[in-house]
Amino acid sequence: MSNRCLYYLFFVLLLASSALAADVTNPGEVENLLVDSSGGDIQLVWDPVTVDAAGNPETVDYYEIYRGVDPDFVPDKAGGSNRIGTSTTGGFTDPGAAGDSEPLYYYLVCAVDLDGNQGATRQVWLDTPSTLSGYWTDTTIELDWTDAQPLAGVVSYKVYRGRAAGQYEYVEDVGMANVYSATSLEANVNWYFSVTAVDIGGNETAFSNEHVDPIAGTIDMRVHDQDELCWGASGCTPTHPDYVQRSDGWQILVPADFPEGDWTRVDVTFTMESRLCDPPAGGNVTKCGSGNPCVDPPCNGGYNTCGDPWDRTAHLFMVLDDCIEQGHACMNDDNIELMRTVTSFGTDADPPDGTGVVPPRALTLDITPFVPLLAGQSRYIGAHIGHYVQKGHWVSSDFHFSKRPEEVSPKRPADGIDPVFFHNSGSGLTGPFTVDVPAEAQQVLGRLFITGHGGNSDPACGNPADEFCPRTNRILVDTDIAWEDVPWRDCCYPRGSGLCNGCRDWNACGYPSCTYNRSGWCPGEIACHDNLDDGCDQDLVLTGPLTAGQSHDIGYEILEVNGSWSRSLVVYWYEEYVPFCGDDIVEGDEVCDGTDLAGESCQTHGFDTGTLTCLGDCSGYDTSGCRNFECGNSICELSAGEDCVSCPSDCNGIQSGNPNQQYCCGDGDGNNPADCTDFRCTAAGRTCEP
């Protein structure tokens, strides 16, 4: 008997993203179909189908066998008029079909899965729709695609969608349309779309490219969810087997699968709460002080039995290395700190155990430059709060991914990112750490977190020294000073109408300590180099010292250390210059930017003297440092013509008695004139300005 010509194709799509969703993907192609005759029968055998058309695992329910007398016959899948049988195995016998009489038979075989999806029976001679594109709206995903060719062979298009790449949950036949509006979609999740073309035999082309978008252009996801950090790991067992606890309960690392996408902004919100009880709840005799019972050892000082009333350094960080697998510390120089904060002096538990007056403290920071390390990636996110009380803190971390035009970050996703250091040290100098800046880099930035803690008493500024003493900090590039500042927050002090006036609102305890000036931090706020009312941006412009196309050694230096400093630095760069508020260059609609005041001064704003500054958002000027000349303001203003004769209330001087002891601070009048360099002119709390 002559060999039979067989045409077949098997096409599959498996739905795997939701246990409740139906499988809409066709089975994969039947392969190695062989024909033989045995007596008067035709016997067919083929390899079992184990995957769907998208390459996902497939379970076939049975196979359908079609027979015709023309090599181009069309299988009647709907009516079954030329379907001669089914098989649950990889073989089939057509009785009596091998006789010597005509006609000559042709066979097609397809697989059918448990959800009734039929695979293709014949190789499709249509091109796959070449380009699928789309965009999101607040309520829909809009799609369009190019026609498959030859167009005359297309009978319809099918649109597939699901919540994971290549795993489709829904399919819709849209006829000959090449546009589609997907409605009634679940929000806050990426939807993956693909399109196939269908020929007259019901066979489908391969899938087009995928288009991925969420409804409304945003996805919000929670990683930590009120996870407890305690002193003594046995006191707060992780709530999920995939969570990793470290540092004897102070640290919890949670795995997260972040959504892929061309995100233009990503914010992270870190929420901390300590749920302090009010006496007598929890057996406490005081909310904020010591002397409470030790209910859940270990204990230290008998502080609140329900939570920690102290200000503690808190870190939220992203793991890039193998510290989880290797079992070593994850707060290390290979990983990235996303946010540094210091907890409030406690937050209140909800009634009836607490007053609920001071709520959980939630702080948000733009981390858009780190999108390449997040989008479409699986990462562990760590939260760490060190403390020594019987009950500690509960933490949550929420990530907001956005493509919305009104939310675009001024700093787009970076083209390159290099963690430099992330550790705590009592040393004044750490490093050097090597950073390779590619030749393509046009702009280089560094995100720095630095806070001073602890130490012995310093007569000049208090105890502990490195918390309350201003210290000069430096970034060294190839031993040269690339950045120098004194990280200092005096905005903790209440200023009446100032931003930091209400620290009682987020500190259940610790007043008035929450108002004290500190080394780069305030209780219950993000750690910033400078005051909040100057803008809280962790980024430094390092384009000059970190020249492109070279390898550099970076060191960190603190000129005086009497305690410890928690420090982290990440360097990132752009291959095209990105203007943003904070780069000390006036651009776009900025009125001013940092030190670039666009030629303005206190004088151009109608004042006699002072220091004009730029608002933190670059939208205008801060004239609070400007003033007019005035006798009686305790400032000896030489440029206003003041001296001890014309304005004795401001300018120090002695103009009587022993001539050898006479002097007159000011612009040159009086006996023995003295200028501002004379120490006598700044005595008794006076200020002297040339």
C-alpha cells in the first residue's frame, strides 16, 4: 500500500494563572504521525502531546481523527461529518481502509484538552499578526494589530488575555476586526494580551507579540504586611515559610515578584507601628517610662509590654546578592538601602488597649531610579529595626508602580546602578570601594543615607555625642573631596508655623526629645542630610568627580567619630542628561534650583541684605533669610553705616574712661574703630556683619 499524505498541526494554550479560570489555550501540535497498513486496516500512531501552544504543561483528554479524499480537505470540527473517531492514546485503527479499491484517504489528527480546546489539524499558511500594540485607559486596555497575510485566507482573529506571560485565561473571537477594547478587567494587575489569526479550517497562527498593561496604568503591591520585628527570634515567628528571619528577630526578609512594565514612577511607603498600651492594659503601670512587668522575655528596663516606646534606626532594603542562600548578613555592601528612617518614640495601640491617638507612621520615598532592579524581577525585600525591649515593631512596605503622565518622576529609571556601601561603622574612614562608570554615562548621581548615633558625652553638644554633635562628612573620589556636608536636622525643633512643629502628632512618647537637633535625622521621619523645609532628597550630583569611562575609588570619611554612623551609598547614571530639581541648574519651568538663583538676591527682592535661597521644589524663592537694615536687631550692620555711636544697641563699644580701653565696633566712627574681625564686636550675643 502507498504511503498516505498527512497534514496536521496541533495548537495549545494553557491557562495557569488562576485556579478558578478556564483553560482557553489550544493543545500543542501532534508530532511524528506515522501510517501503516495491517491486513485491510490503516493504523495511525503519533507522539503524545504534553504541552500547549504556549509551551505550558498540557493534559490531553483525547484525540480526534478526521478523514477525507482530497489532500486539502477541511475537517468538520463543529459538525463532525468527516470525523471518523477518537482515541485516548497515541494511536488509532481505521478498519478496512487499506483495501485495494479507491478512494485514497487522507488523515488529520488534533488533540483535545480537558477543557475542550481543540488543537490545529493542519499547518497554517497564514503569517502571524506582525505587530500588536495598545495602551491603557482608566477603565480599559485598547489594542490594535496589523492584519495577517494573505488576508484572503483569514476568517477571524482571536484575542487572548491572562495575568501572566504566555498563560491566558480568556479568549474572544473578534471576527475580522483588528482593534479591540478589553473591558471589565481586574485592576491592580498586569494583563498580558496576544492575538492569533484563524484560517478556514479553524487552525490558528502562532501568537503575536504580547502587549502588557494594567488598568489605569498603576499597580500597588504590599510586600511586608504588618510583620513583627522582635528582640528574640522565638517571640515573633514569621507568618509564611518563605519569609526569612535574621538578627535574632530584628529583621524580616520577604520575597516579592514585582510587575514588569515601562514604569515612569515607583514609590515605596514604609509603615512602622509599635502599638503602645495605656495602663492598665498589658499589665503596664506607665506607657512611656520604665517599671512595667517583664511579660515576654527578654526584657530590658521594663518598658511597655505591648511595643517599643523608643526611637530606633529602621532600614528598608533590597537584596541583590546570595545572602539568603548562603546564610550571611543581608545588610551588606552588595545590597541597596531603599529607605532609612528612625522610628517614632512609639505609636499608640488601637482602643481598648491604647488611645489610638498616634497612628502608625507611614513614610514615602520616590525610588524610580531603581526600576531596572525591580520591574519584572523577583527580589527579597528586607526590613530591619534594632531594639532591646520585650515587644518591638510591626512593619509594612507598599510599592506603587505608575505609568500615569501626571505622576512621572523627575528622575527616570537609571541606565546603570552600582551599590557602593551599606553598613554601620564606628570608623571615621571606610573604603575605598571601586566604581566603574561607563563611557556612555552623561550624568552620575549618588543616593546617600547617613545618620549618626550613640557615643560618649561631648561637653560641647551633649550625650550621646554622634547623635547630637554636628560632624563633617565627606565622600572621597580617588582621595579628593567630591562632597562635604554636616548632616544636620534642626527642623526637629518646633518653629511655631514650621513644618516640624507637630512632632507630637507622630511620637506617642519622647517629647520634647523629638524636637532636638540631630545628626541627619529626626524621630519619625526619613533620614535626610538637611532640613525638611529645604527639601528631602537623598541624591547628590557626582557627574564631575565620577568621570565617565573610568574606574574610581570611593571612600567615606567622618572627621570626628564618638559613636557610630550608619551609612549607605548607591551610584547610578544616565546615558542622556536628565534635568531635575536639585541639580543646581535652572531648567525648564524651574524658577531657581539649589545654588542657582538665576541672578536673584535679597536685594532684587526689595531687601537690604541677607541670604536668598531656593524652595525645595524649585518653584520660587525663600526670603526668610533676607532682611532690611534696622538699628535694634542685635546685628551691627557696617554696610548700613552702623557703629557704636550711631547704633549702640547693636554695635559694641566703650567710648569713655581709660582711652586705652576704648573701642568702637562699626563702620569707622568713634574712638579706636574696630571691624567685625575683632572678637569684642561679637561678644554678648551680638552679630557683626561687614
